[in-house]
Amino acid sequence: MQDASSRVVVLLAPPGGGKGTQAKKLVERFGMTHISVGDVLREEVRRETELGNRVKGIMEAGELVSDELVAEIIESRLNNEEESRGFILDGYPRNVAQARYLDAITDRMQVRVVNIAVAEDQVVRRLSGRRFCRDCGRIYNIYFAPSEVPAVCDVCSGVLIQRGDDKEEVISERLRVYDEQTRPVLDYYRSSNDYFEVDGNWDPADVHQEVARIVGAMV
Ligand code: AMP
């Protein structure tokens, strides 16, 4: 069980808003533990586990999986990590019920919420242009950060592929779900002293400076 010295950073952003990228930079800088529900679920799908088979269709359609299921993932990750310098939650909470649940299970921890705000036209280009290496996981964007050779990873020469839910027809549904379910989470946190907003339309390195300033100030 984590105690009051445990730091929890909640990264909020629309799909394609840079949560994963910023989380990785925070891990490198502060040695924190990255918890991405989306990554956990994608791994289950890839391994074709029972859980993976259950959530595959939901994810491919751009919908949210059940609150109970993601709660289990979050709680087990938060509690099983013995020696952590803090946690970064990437993609959780996605609705107000999840935010309330998170409050309850982190009441003994220090929590800061960072919303990375990104304009919708940016988000669509980031999502539709996103590719990742099938072998090492490195992320590219065919518009903003292409690989040197198209469809080939600069680092390991692996094949670059697109996430199933980054296809154009699914992007609009993910954005609709975000507006309907996740945007109210911002209002839920907005009045708190631990809520911060960062302009996410800039270069990831600049966004990181801002986010790192907020995270670095946590005692
Ligand atoms: P992400 O990688 O964060 O974009 O998540 C990919 C997909 O995983 C989402 O579109 C949902 O289907 C599912 N997912 C991730 N996080 C959550 C969450 N907190 N609640 C429900 N579903 C989630």
C-alpha cells in the first residue's frame, strides 16, 4: 500500500494530445512509474488473453471499456509497486465516475492533475499521422516527425504500423467519447488547487518543460 509520500501525476489530454509522450519524458527525468491503461489493454489484445479478447472490439470501435475493469488495472498497479518514486497515470480517469474512484484510492497520496490542452485540428493530424514501430514501440508521425525511410524504424529497422483505433473512421468516435465523457472530468478537477493546465499545441520538448516544472514542485 502506498503512503502519503507517494506522488501521483494524472495526465489528462484528448486522444493524441501527447499523454504517452509526456509520460515517457517524466519517467526519464524523475524515475516515476508509468501506468497506461491503454498500453496494458493493447498488450492483452496482442497476447489474445481472455481479457484481451473481451476488450478488443470495444477498443477498435473507439469506445471506453468498463469502469470496473480499468479500476482493477489501476488499483493493482498502484498497490503492487513497492519502491516507487511516484506514478504517472496516462489515460485514467476517462469519466467522472473514474475520477471519484481515483480520489478514494489515492486519499493518502499527493495528487496533481495536469491537463494538456490541444486544439482539435491538431489532434486529428496527430492521430491520423501516428505510426509506431512493431518491434521497439518508438512513435513517429508522418506529418510532424517522420522516419528517415518511410514505414521503417530509424532505431531498429522494424516495420512502422498504425494503431487500429487511429484509423480515420475511429478517430471521430474517440473524439466524440472524449467530449461527452472525459471533458466533464476537467470541470470535476478545475476548482482544485492541484489542477494545472498546460498548452499542448507546442513542441513536445517545450510542453515537457512546463509539465516538469509542475511535477518537480511536488514535495
Ligand atoms: P489510450 O491508449 O489511452 O488512447 O486508450 C486506448 C483505448 O483503451 C481507449 O480508446 C479505450 O477503449 C481503452 N481505455 C484506456 N483507458 C481507459 C479508461 N480509463 N477507461 C475506459 N477505457 C479506457
